Amino acid sequence: MKILPSYYRILWKILFMVGVTSRPNYISKSNLFNLRYYFKSRHRDPKLAKGEVACIMCTWNEEMMVRLALESSKEFVSRYIVIDKDGSTIQAIKECRDEWNLDIDIYVKPEMTLRESRAFALTLITEPWVLIQDGDEVFHTDGPNDISNLRHFMDRPNICLATPMNVLCGDLLHTKPELPQQPPHLFLLHNNGTIREPPINRDIPIMDGWKISLAKPYKFNCNIKSPKRMFLRQFWKEWCQDTDAYLRYPNIERYVSEKLGIDIDSESKEWYKRYIATLILYKDEKWGYYPKVIREQMLISWNAQAHAFERNSYN
């Protein structure tokens, strides 16, 4: 075997560190400005893989999905820090906490943006791992993308994992034709002391270390709310992120009502009909299998519909 000249070996090392190298199930990328964290991550620590996980869960009108979200991660997470926008999801969360005996700290922060809410939660975390999961995000709990499989990566310090995220809209059967799957974003970070608030135009915390982008989606974003809440969410970014309107209007409903001069209840119903007509059926054979908790929920719904149809038939 011919030995490569030293400058070729140096070039290969540089390419490896910046993420040109890849593997079948993930792509690795390090931060060249913080190489010491990258090199430390090359040494495995079996104890770290068993470390506790704190979950930052931001919620806002997630009454319909937060139960599935918590159910999908409760065996993986040690403690939840919930930051709710207006208190609307708190009762559903408390019911899950009592039923499953979960460790959940709950805060209602109407004055905070999503970015600020996550930054606030970070100040409360001492666990070695941080999971980012919103109240409408559901993880896989079986199959090759099972959330428990992430432990195989967690024996390395200074890593952060990114995953693509499949999208469901309106209900559990539909998705957006233009974006059935979101690109990879950070969701599991080693709490190595460098996790911090992101730049102003981003809302997911960042850190120094080795980024591993998973090829397959480990979670689903389920954008499923009432027609009224779905309608109002169109204006969320301009209400509390692009402007400071949230300081003048205590809730988004009042902001939208005054901005457009409409009756939100009636307008949202008509809008929702038009919105649903733009969606397409989600194809699991094309974009990836459904999480187990969603499959079980769909089965419950179908059985309930079948029983209702049967009762109506006898009547």
C-alpha cells in the first residue's frame, strides 16, 4: 500500500473534521473553531450513555397533541421543563403527569418568545443531556428510528444530534405538499457547558462540539389544532417574533382581530376549509413509518368511528 504524502493526510483530516465524511445512517460535522470539543468527543464514555435527559418542551394550544408527545418520550426523559405560552395546555399536561408519575416543572411565560423560552429553560437544567421537544412533536418508540436507539450515540461527550422531522397537518392523515419533511435540526445536546441561546433569527439552542445529522426522521411534527388556533398561528411570527406586538396585545387573538377587523370565529372556519383542501395524504411508504403512539391513536379513532357507524345503522 502506497503511503500518502503528509500534506494529503493533513487534507483528509481536515475534510473529516468539517463533515465531508459520512456514514450510511448519519453525517458528522465538527465546529472547527472549537476543535478541542471535537477531539474529546472521539473518546467513548459508557457512563455518559446512561445519563439523565432533561426535556425542554414549549407548548401553546397543544391540548390535542401533548399527550402523544409526552407518551412518546417519557421512557427516555428523566425530567420535563414545560414553558407554556398562555396556560391553555397546562391541564392536559398535569393529567399526563399524574397518570404516568412524570417529573414535570411547569412555567407559564406569555411575555417570552420561543427562543427566549428555550433559553430560560436551559438555565434550569443540570442533567448531562438536553432534549428539545415541542408539545406537538412525537418521537418513534419502535423500529429502527426508536428514540431509545439514540443511546448508542450518547457514549460520546460534546455531541449534538440533528434529525429530519416529518410533518402532519390538520389531522393524522395529511401533510403539506410542499414540505412533508423538514430538514435536520438539533434536538439532543450534551450539556457540556457550551449550550447557549442562538442568534436572534433562530430559536434552537446551539453548542460547541461534534454535530451528527441523522439520515432518518426520529420524530413527527403534528400541526393539529382547532380551526381557530390553526388560523391564528399564521400570525404568530409577526405577533411575537418579528415585532413587539405581543407587548401591546396580551394575546394573539386580540392582535389578529384588530389587525384584520374581522370576526375570527367565522373567518377561521372558512379559512380552515380552504386550508384542508390544500393538503395531501401522508404516505408512510414514501416518507417514513408512523410513530407507534400515533398508530395506536389512529386505531382508537377508527374503532370509535366504526362503533358509531354500527350504532347509527341499528337506529
